Amino acid sequence: MTARLRELEYPAPRYVRVEAEWALQEELPGEPLEPWRPLSDEIAGELIALQELQSEAFPGAGAWAGSWRRVVASSVLSGARSYLRLATLRDHSDRSRELLARCQDAVRRFGERVPELDGIVHWDFTPDNVLARDGRVTGVIDWEGARPGDPRFDLVTLAFYAPGTPLLERALADVDAGLRAVYRAHLCVRQAEWSLRRHDAATGERMLAYALEVASGFRAV
């Protein structure tokens, strides 16, 4: 996938060697962006343009990747082995159970709107996986989770981790509201569960509060 994107002049790293437990890739210039703050118009505009390059269908993707809808939507209902451990949210508190209920409700209502596409999805398109220098994007790193699917998921992810970025909000305004809710529900469950299980208590509670704030808008869709 990254080799194809590089052909399109996408600033993805060149992978030198990939093994089961590690990957060796070239170092790209720049420093990671900070999450949880709005992006500049220049950076946001560049990332929106890069996401459009990801929309090209990846040849033969369906043969090995399976259903995009199952991965991004059904996982909110049934969980996943290495993350989205739903028991974390069920066991933690009333607030975490409320979050899970809101997110699962959104998936049940709108999950069928998730399209089966074969574009390139980074899967963790967060500001700290974007490198920049002098106000320009110099690289997008951490492609180990990349898979075929709907590239708009990456824009929803970026907006989730860079709230208050006007260009991202405008770019997502044309995306079906139910589909946005499903993608955000996945991110809410994924981030809150991960932080509660892997981070310190204060961070876990902060991420849970943020996810609940995002999920509070699902019922209005």
C-alpha cells in the first residue's frame, strides 16, 4: 500500500524490511504534530488532499482483507482480540457502560450505511502519526495497521484527535451523518477502552469523558 502511495507522491515511508514482529522503514524529516488541538488550515488542507489519494482502490484487497463493515462497525458490538475489549467498558463504571450503550446504539441504527470499499485506510490517522516541518506535511508514518476500506474513516479519525479544526469539519459535512456516527462510535470505544486499560487512571477518565462528549451527539442524528 505504501509503495503505491509513494508512486502517487504521497509522503509515506519506504519500508525496507517487514517481519512478523517488526518493520524497518526509512526515516522521514519533520516532527509529529500534537494531538488534541486544532490543525492549521495549511496542514489540514494538505492532509485532506492526501486522503483523496487514498481513495484509489487497492488491487485484490477483498481477497485478504475481508469485510470493512465488519471490522469498523460490527467490532463495536462484538469487540476484537487485541483492542476493543468490550469487557473493559462493561466492568469499569456506569459512565463507561453508558458510552458503550450509546456507541452500540449508533452502530445498530446506522451500521448498514458503512460502504464496502477498497480504498486505502491508514487506520490510525492521528496527528502524532503526521510529521511536519515549517508548516508543511513531510510524512505520514505508522502504516502497520493499514487495510482496505473507506478512506473517509481516516478523516473522521483526524477530526476526532484534532477537534475544532474548521477545514476538517467542512470536509466531513458532506459525509452521511449516520456513517459519521458509526465511525466516531468505533473511535470512542477504541480510544476509551485502550486508555482505561493501558494508561494511567487520570488519562483513562479524561479519554472516557471526551468519548462521552462525542457520543452525546449520536442520538440527535
